[in-house]
Amino acid sequence: MSLTLSRNVTDDNYLLASEVSAAMRERLGRKAAKLEVVARDGLVTLRGVLASFYDKQLSLHAAKRVTGVSALRDELQVVSNP
């Protein structure tokens, strides 16, 4: 079970997206399986659906803590039955 990674222009972007994905898996476990992480020059976009606001906050917090993340674009949605 892993997060969907969108491969971007550079390997640095892919590496950053991979590191953010790993941090989110560590915090959310299986809940992170259908989330998408896209990185471009330090800007990380998170997309997907989560079952609670708490899980959304865990995701955002995990992503912010990764070295190299300069900004986050939150496109996560909270739906009671994802």
C-alpha cells in the first residue's frame, strides 16, 4: 500500500514527493493509500479524500515536517464515507 506519486520534471521533485509520502504513511498508515503527492520546487500538493478532519490535519502536519517542503497546497477533502 503506497501513496500515488506524480513524477515531475526533476528527480529532486520525485524524491521530495517520495519523502512526503513516506512521512504521511508513517502517520496515517492504510488511510494514506489513495492520496496523491505532487512536488515541484518545494511546493507540495496533497490530493485525495480522507474520512476525518483529524486525518487531514495529520497529513498536513506530516508533510510540513519534511525537509525541502517550502509550501503546501491542500487539495485534500474530508468525506465521511470515502
